[in-house]
Amino acid sequence: MTIAVPRDAAPGESYAVVWAQVRGGRGGGVALVSRTGIRMYVSVGGHNPPAPNFTARTMTAERGPDGRAIVRARITNTGGRALDLSGTLKLASVSGSLSAGPYQVQLGTSLAPHQSEPVMIPVTDQVADGPWRATLELRSGLLVKKFHAKIKFPRTSGISPAAAVDTEASGGGALKMLVAGILLLSTALLIASARIRRRHGRRTADA
């Protein structure tokens, strides 16, 4: 197997799983599968720009003169490549079971490295003041990040104090979890296949 690293690959470590599988049957409606997986790390050097990344530190809730709720967040490009972001906002009541959204995020132009830009999310429903558990999900290509904050809309026109943001695992973290899950599943399948082969062998010997 040969791995061709793209010329514009960002420096750092990448990871993957290489699968090899053989499938066969011995009659009786039982299919035997032999599968093995090799976890692989590829270290990329060079002087290409760092991988894309971004963050949000605060989230702000406000009401316009018409009483419409608006959520704002300032996004900073902390990576080495321009970002074309898209995303949604969801609201969940802190003290109850109410939920609202998703609402589409309104963004400006592409976000250059080290540049910050405010994003605005108009809440198109009539919502109570809260407090709400706000979840802002943003993506750029394969990179996906979620930001959580506890916000409360002002009763009248105005802006509430900015709320601190918690960041959830990005797309890279999700991929690591997927790789680990695939390896665990493969191990379980290999154990099950071995047990089936042993039972089949005993039946053949008894016959």
C-alpha cells in the first residue's frame, strides 16, 4: 500500500485504519469473515500553513427594537487557512423541556487566518427570555465544532452581558472516536468468527 501525501497537506499527524477482509462460507447458512485492521499514523512535515481551526469565546443574547431575539458570537480563525463557515443555532430551556431551532447562522465573507468576525443568528420564533442553553454548531469543510453557552435574552430592547463559551470536540475528535469504535467492532467480529469456527469444527468432528 502506498500513501500519496498531497503537496498542500498541513503539517502534523494524521491517522487512519487500513482494513483487510476475506469472506467465505462453509454451507449451512453460516458466512465466515476474517478481518484485520491496522491503525496508521502519518507524520507530515514541511512549511505548509497549519490545518484549519477556529474558536468562539463568548456568545451574546439581545432583543431588537421590534422585540425579535438575536444571538451573536465572535469567531476567530486560529488556523492557517481561510474558512468558509456555515452553521446553525439550537436553544434548549435550562429549567424545562422547551427547545427551539435550528436557526441558520448569518456570516460575512471568508474568514482569513488570524481574523475575527462577528456572526449573527436571528431567532425567527418568539422565544421567552430564558435562560437557554445555546448550542452553536459551525463547520468549514470537514472541520466541525460546537460551542455551548448559557444565555438569557433581555426583557426589552437591549443586549445582555456576554456569556462564556464551552467548546465541544471537533471533527478530528469525532474521527478518533470513530476509528476506535471500528477497531473495537473488528475485534468483536474476529472473536465471534473464531467461536463459530470452533463450533463448526466440533460438529464436523462429531459427524
